[in-house]
Amino acid sequence: MLYHLIFKKVKIFDISKIAWMRKAIFAKVRLVRSDCIVFSTIKSSEVKIELIFPKRSYTDHIISSDIPKDIRKKLIQSGVKLLKAGDGKVWARTKSCSACNYLSNTDAIVLGAYAIGTNEIVYSLMIPSREYFRNMLRILNDLNLKPIVQSVYDMEKKLKSNKQSLSPRQLQALLLAYHKGYFDVDRKTSLIDIAKMLGIAPSSAQELLRRALRKVVEGYIRNLA
């Protein structure tokens, strides 16, 4: 009941109608929840969850190490779907916890997450603006997720400190495309979708991504030298 009351106050994910993340910030937020099946099963073992991708009804976890047989068995018994993802990684899908459920209904992008014990998790987020972030924190408190802000900084200022980095807009486009599945083999979103989310024409979105990818490749090649 609490979820329904709170979500009525929240604009559900509709980034086609906003100038997406022109004043974006990065933030790390610690939340407390006890309803994540994957984290509570893995607990204090050396198994590392590298990335999570929250959805409204389920969340995908990318586990970057082998899972011991006893933990694998417990996960499967709890209804977690496991699949080898290559490079020694494991893909695990399960019902979204309260934190992931909420975040998937916002305009924030989850860049990563890691557990602290069994009940606490730190999310790295890209958020449209500081005002939007303040509203998120109020709702997280209402949901009794006990948010603690560990760090927050403006994307534009951070990127300007590195002359070789992507522009804020390039980074926004690249992260959005990546997290929305644009680069997946079974592409989950189209260039038109990405363009709508960014509030620009598809041709502009294509050029933005092309320039961003060029910089990423150039940086990678430079690091090989």
C-alpha cells in the first residue's frame, strides 16, 4: 500500500518529455533493505556482484566470479535464474528488491552497486539534477530505505577537469544507450528511442554517439601505447 501511495506522487519514467540530464549529477547513495534474494543469499562470501540492472518487476545481477555450489543451489531454490555470461561471469535474475523497484521508476540511471553486509547497498547513480535528487531522497526516506549520501558532484564540472574526456552530453548519450541496451546483440532500444530520450533528432543522436565512441576508442588505444 505504501508503494502505491508514494508512486502516485512520482512522475513515472517518461524522459521523452524532458531535456534529459542537462544538469546531471553523479551520486553514491547507501540504502538499507532486507528483501534482495541475491545479496542476502550471497552474504559475506567472496562472490562479487559487478553490476545490477533494475527493472520494475525484476533485476539482473552480473556476478563477476564463480559461485560456490552451495550458494548456487540456494539461489536456484529461491527462484533465481542463473546463466553463464562469458568471461567467467554469471547472470542472475530475480524479483526486484524495494530499492531497485523504486529506482527503476525514476529517471536516474544505476551505474553500479555493491553490498555492505547483507542489508545495505551502495548505488552509483547518474541523476538528472540536484533538485530531482532531493525529491528522490525524500521518497527513499518515506519508503524507509534510510538513504545516506556518500558523494555527489556535478557531471559537467567533473568532466571539464579532464580535457581528454567526453563532453557531458556525449557521456549522457553513451551511458543512456548502454544502459538501455542499445549496444546489446538483441538490441533492446532503437536510435529513435535514444533520440527521444535526449530530446534531439535521430541524426543528432547518431552523431553524438559516433563522436563519443571515437573518443572512447582513442582513449583505449592511447592507454595501450
